[in-house]
Amino acid sequence: MKRFLIAALLLPALATQAQDDAQSGGQWRIGLGPTFGNYETDDNLVDDSTIGFQLSATYLFNDWFGVEGAYLNTSDFETTVRPGTFGNVPAGGTVQDSLSGFSIGGTILLPFSIEDISLLVKAGFFDFDLDRVVTGAGTSSGAADGGYVGGAGVIEITESWAIRGDLVYYDADGAELWNVVLGAEYRF
């Protein structure tokens, strides 16, 4: 939660900086959208899909390279426990995992022949909080961190607004997350 508050406090400073950067050739992009994630632990204890949200900020240094930071929050990935699979949790109990945290990485815009459509690839690192609730065993908190890779397609609607779709793969110790983000992007 502290990381989210810090990011929220930095956004006004970034907006002020963006006005100065627009004169020097750089461009800021802010995005927000729902996420559709599929999460699976390596021990197959949790394997579920859910809907969450993502807030992102991208700074393009030029026409092909940028840096992107994002805050991701999933809702609960839930699995019903099979007998004998998770300690002394009774059969029919549930395990719920939820992830929230930040990622940062580089983006490379790819050349594309259609004027109002752009494609990009991205890679970087993430640091998520992992909250687990187990029926009959309580709640635990931990961390999930590692690397991510992904790609995106952007369709310009106006000079300032675009629709963006991302597909990102997060590889954490003990789990993996595939995430699709469909949202809006504002450029200034």
C-alpha cells in the first residue's frame, strides 16, 4: 500500500515535468485499464483466472525507445483444495492468492506501416506483494518478484488519446502470471 501512495504522490510532479519535456522532444503517456490474468503456482495448488486493474506511466525518449512503470492489482485467484494437497486444510476449503505491486522496464516501438497503429515490445522487472488466504489456516503475506516480457498494440483515436492492449508474462519464483490489459492511454 505504501508503494501505491508514493506513486500517487509522484503523478502531479510527473505531469508538471511532462510540460517541460514536450518542448525537448520526449513524450509522457499515462494508461489505465482492466486486466485479465491467469495465475498458476508451480506446485499446481492455485490455477485460476481473474480481473484486476493496471495504472501505467511511460516516457518515450524518442520515436522508438522508452521507459515504463506500472502498478498492477489483481483480485483473488481462488482454488478449491483437494484432499491432502495443502497441509491440514479440509477438502472443499479454498486457497486465495492476490498480487499487487510495481514493475519497471524498457519499451521498444516497432516500425509498422499503418499510420495510427503502433506495436511495442517490453521487458523489465517486477516486485509484487503476495497475499494468501487459506480456509482454516489463516492469512499470510509474502513477495513475488522477477522478470517480465510482453508486447502491446496501440490504436490512436486522437492526438492525445489511444486504446492500448498489452499481453505480459511475469515469471516469479514458484508461480507465473499471464496478464492481458485492455485500456485507454493519454499522451501529453
